[in-house]
Amino acid sequence: MNRLISTLIISLLIASTTVAGTKNNEKYFKDSYIKKTMKKALDWQLEHPKHNLHDWTNGAFYAGVFAAYQTTESPKIWKAMYEMGEANEWKPGPRLQHADDHAICQTYINMYRVSGEKKMIEPFQETFARFMDTPYESKGIHKITWWWCDALFMAPPAFVKMGITFNDPKYLEATDKLWKECYDLLWDEEYHLYARDMSYKWNEPGIETKKEANGKKIFWSRGNGWVMGGLVRVLSELPQDYPNRDFYVKNFKEMAESILALQQEDGLWRASLLDPDSYPGGEASGSGFYIYALAWGINNGLLEAEKYLPAVEKAWIGLNGLIQPDGHVGWCQPIGADPKKNFKAESWEVYGTGAFLLAGSEVIKLKR
């Protein structure tokens, strides 16, 4: 009898703990909590600026800032974006053919759509015209214009936004051509992920094979996060009847399937996707982009909620665990072209905050 009573007590304790845990986690999905946390992270980041404002890092950050503006409708956030644009003279970065220097233009175009101020988009229009008239000079492993996977977040959304805004097909045609070149170069049919660049491709003549400690291929988490974020931002713009839309949808769904299978027990993803044991601890920027992409896929009917929603919920709770008391997004891998291990709670980067803001902007829309 005593044994039966003890068993019942333990069962009740486990049940009550589970209920309490579930109840505590519900706060992460309340509109008020999401907006409050987004504002806190954004305020901290604006008070701690970093890099040139036209830099790719800030291109990713301000993509999140605009998403936060749409979510909160805060005049303060609009003011911060406007001041950034004025400081940049609404120009892209200085490198004509480098995708990184086009990333900030995503925010300019989004703001133009709200305000109608032509100064916000005229410099990019001029840059794009020169871009199209200037042949790309390949060298070494840089065989194509967008030769690294991160580029697919930086330039394509800006190009497509311009094409849709002005009903001008040349922007979309350029995106289709250059994205497909990158896909053909870096897409891995075995894992349905992108290599960061040609130096991470296996069995390529003249290229030394790189691999993780466990012998597997190296797939950089944030690099693939960039791609999924880019896919979301392109698909968000393309009409349903756009001739090449199915290519992007297929690429998005295949990546989503792979990323889902690589999620770790804490809900987050490791800096290196196929060797989590060598990279303990969740990484904020890659995880943030995956949450953004998967939540968007659910919200827009491309991914089944029954299959993907539990993963997104788990990931969002995990990502919030990386937010530090002062509001900054910690555990963010530093700048680099490969998986890194040298980051901790104090580690932050502006793109980590951008990823968090993008994630929050989609999680808040989830129907749970």
C-alpha cells in the first residue's frame, strides 16, 4: 500500500511540474511578452552600434528592425531607421558587385513603400543599373557573382523587392539567374543544405576536402540560416503565379526538412549542423534565422503546422533563454566564414539581434 501511495505521489508531482512548466512557457508566446522582449533587445542594440551602417551586418540587423517596426508600429523604431538611412545617404555599400553591400537596401525599399520618398531608393536604382552593365570577373574559387551562400540573404531580397515595387522584371530575372548559379555551385543533394563556398565542397578537383571531427561534411549553421532567411524574403515578394516560384518553394521545403531533423534537445541549432558534439551550446544567429523561416513557412501554408509548430515553439523558448538580463542577444557566433566555438553569453553581434527580431515578428503571428 505504501509503495502504491508513493507511486501516486511521484506521478502527481511529475504531472504538476509538467503543467507548471507548460504554464511558465506560455508567457513566451503572449503578444505583450514578444513585443516587450523585441523592444528591449532592439533598444540595447541601438545603444551599442557596431560597424559601418551600410555594412552587411547592419543590413541583417535593420531587416529585423523593420520587422520590429511592423510588429510594434513604434515611431521610435521608424526614427531610428530614418536616421540610419540619412547617415548612409540611402546608398548601398561601396562594392558594386558584392552582395553584402546590397543588404541594407532591403530596408530602404521597405521604408520607401511606407513613405514614398524617392531619395530612399534612387541610389540603389542607379547602383543596380551599373551592376547589370558591369561584367563579373571571376577568380579562384569565386567562379560566380554570388559565390558564397550568405549572399542569398544579402542581395536577392533587395533585387526582388525592387522588381515587385516597380513592376520591373529585370530585377527578378537577375535574381533567378544568379541564385540558380549559386544553387548549382553550392547545393548538396545528399543533405539538402548549402556549402558555405567552394572550399567546403567535397570531391572537387583541386580543392582540399574539409570535414568535421566526426568525419562529416561541414555545413555552417548561420550560413544556411542566411539562405533560409533569403528564401523567406524572396518568397514573401514573388506572386503565386511567378514562373520560377516553384524553384524557391522546393528549395525552402527541402531545407526546412533538413533543418528540422538537425534541431537539438534544447530547441536550438549548433554552429556546425552535422557535428553538434564538437560545438556544444545553442548559437543565437543561426537559430534565430531558422525560427524566422520555419514560423514564416507555417504562417504562409508552406509547412505543416502539426509537424513544424512544436519545433518552432521549442526553438523560440530556447532562443529566449539566450537573451541576457540587459536585453542583448547573447551566445552569438562572431563574424567568420565557418563554424566557430569561441562565443559565450556575452558574445553579441548586430545580426544576432536582427535574427531575433525577425524570429519574433513571425512567432507572434502563429496560431497555436
